[in-house]
Amino acid sequence: MKRPLLATGLCLVVIGLGAIGVRHESRAELQRALASLRANLPPDSRFEYDQAYPRFLARGAGFENARFIQGDLVLSARHLTINNPTGYLATGLSFSQIHADHVTVQGPVSGTIGEVTLKKLLLPPFSREKRDIVTLPPASQIRFRHGQIHDIALVHEQGCTLNIGYASLDNYGHDDGNAGSLHEGHASCSNNSTPALALSRAIRQPAAALALDIRDMHETGTRYARYVGWWEQFASNPSPDHLASLQDVQETPARAETKGVAVTLLGARISSETSEARRWTEGTVIQTRGEARTTLLSLSPASPLSLLLPPVTHIDVMTQNITTDTTTKLSTIVFAAMTPKSFAFEGRIAMDNLESSDATHKPALISTDLTYRDDGGNLDTLMTRIAAQRNQSLSDLKQMMALPAALLVQKVPGLSALPEFLQAPTGRSITLSFHPPVKLNGENLKNLSAPLAKDPAMRAAWSSPPILSSTLN
């Protein structure tokens, strides 16, 4: 769904209370406020409860076994409290705190939530009138100073599940110190779920299960409301012609730390025991550095990568450094993945407008250089496995590969170092470099496809040095 179900239900519950400026100084006034609430609900919705009582000190209200019902959706909470509702629909509503526990969700999404709390919640204006509420404001326009949730266990009818032990978020919608934490988060979609099938169609590969696991995460500086606003545009029907870019979604400085993160995708699982990322400024330069340790890439036999990579790849350290000059808009990305005495993979990418992209200044590739060093005979081990599947020896396989590799170099001279590297990779490194004559963004790539297909001389130039080149060391 496009908005969190719990937030939707709670907002609808409190609209009427805030709309008439209720102070809840007596039970009679509480009943009048509840009557106004019911009048303001959408026509197909209703709010029920077993007992309601005023909270005098908090100038609010409490409910026992509260239920919000809209069509097939039923949200219920054993206890629901609303403190200090103020404001009007036309000017916006605010609440010092909303709290619910033992929450049950029934509908397209079903399950339970142990406890949820939102403090200093601000809702933007709904309409110029106090009645005729049809839709709630987008989730990206809601603001709160602190939110926390415990024990989430939800299942979507499209084949996905979500379990979270604990999560918190500070200053959502505010640009002054966003921070969040997550403990024991697990999200998964089966191979016949809607997301898995959509991904399968998009990449033309067999559908496979999707999963994200996070044991612990703590971060500061991510402006989640801006991410949510971008997703609301992307998921809207119809989507706008030009999506707003994800600009300035991070504060500076920012920091993130994780433990026990794993992603499962296309029959591959990549996990990292620990990771850390930092972002800060030095004059006109923005620096971003990240490091992940003890990373494993595990492949199932059904993965399309299983023919190219070993079943398990162990990476001791992965690093990434991004340096962005805000005056020239130039960003340099330097990354590496390595396991001592086994292999090293390094890369350098130069990009334009990576931090400051918009509709007219889109991210563009300037150049890239990639280097792989095979210290532990990994490539020979892989080719030995392939040769065994073909009932061949390693030398026979390499001899068979020699002619196709030579023909490839004739068509793509920039790969001239590849044949020699394939014949004797152990203890050596190969570097592939791509330096296009123009900056490449999505629009340029689209415009270049037709000329490259029609002009042999242009294809030869783009597949040869100095545009495309390779070196062996």
C-alpha cells in the first residue's frame, strides 16, 4: 500500500478531535467530539470502541478495544490514547502523542503490531473545509519528532512478509537531525509474489525469492520523508512525466552502522557482518566513505551467476570513497573489494551531477577504470570447474577459448589484453578502461544507440583505445 496502514488508521481516528479544538474537559464533551469524528470519516469508514474516557491531564482521550474499519481493512488496538489535539483541518492538526498497543491488522495486509508511539505529530492542512474528508495527505507531508514501533509481524496477500523487533525514527519530515534505528528486521517475498514476478519479467530471468535481513542498524542524517515523497511520485497512477530527483536526501554530517545485513536476490545472497559509512564536508568538498567487513556472496545452482562465479566468495573488506566538488559538480568514486592471498578488485568512476542532479542536469558518466588481480588462482579454479562439466581438462578448455577470444579482439580492439590474461591469470592483474568522448547520461545513451548501430567507423572508434582499452600487469 502507498501509506503505512497504522498511520492511516490513527490519523483518521483523531481528525475529528482536533478539527473542533476539543479540550476533553468532560465526558459529555468527549462524546460530542466522537460524534464529530464519525461525521468527518469517509462514507465507507467507521470508528468503534468498547469504552472511551477523557484524559484530563493530557487534554486528550483514551479508548479500549478501538477499531477503525474501512472496506476490507480493519485496524484494532487494545488501548489507544491521544494527547493534546490542537488545530483545525484548514490549518493543520498537531498532537503531543499518540500511542497504541496490541494492534491487529486485517485486510490485504494482516498481522500484529505490539506497540506504536508517535510524539509531536503534525498533520498538514487537509482542505479548506472542516468536512468532506476523502483522502489523507501524503505520508511525506506528515511530521513527527519521535516515533517507535515494537514487534511487527505482517503478511501481504501478494506473498510478502515483514517482521521487525524494534524500530525508531527521530525528526521525520524535519531537516534538523534525522536519526533512525532498527533491530531484528526481516522482509521477504516468495518466488511467486508480485515483486518477484515483476522483477523476473523485467530482467527475463526465472523468478526467485527476495529477502532483506538486518540484525542491527543505527544511522543519523537520512531525510526519510524525501525518500517517501519520491516513492509516492514513482508509485502514483499515472506517474508524472518527470520524477523529482533524490536531491539532498542526506544531511551533512551523516553516519550509519549496521550488523548482520543480508540481501537475497536472483538466487544470490550477499551478507556483511559489519559496515560503517560516514559523510562530511571539507570546504566545498563533500566526502563519503564506507567500509564493510566479512562479506559473503553465496550462489544457488539456479542463479544466473553460478556459471561465472564460485558457489561462495569470501570478501574480507569492501571500501568505497566518494569525493564530490560542489563547485565543479564532479564526483569521483573509488571502491575496492579484496581478500588477501586470493583476489583484489578495484575501480575508479568519475561522474557529473551525482550530488546535484535535476531534470536538466542528470548524472553522467565521465570515465571508469576497473582492475582485477587474481592472486589465488580463482579464475583457473573456475575454468577447471567449467571444464569438468564439459568432460575436458583445463588446458583443453583454454585452447578451445583461444580462437573465440582472438576473434573478439578483432571486433573489440580495446579488449586486446583479455586473451593473454585468460591463458595465464594467476598472479596477474587486468585493467579495463572506458573514457567516452562525451559525458554519458540516460538521454545520451539513447541518442547514441542508433548511430552506433549504423556507423561501423563509429563502432570501431568506441571499441578501441583511447575510448576503450585494456592493460595487463
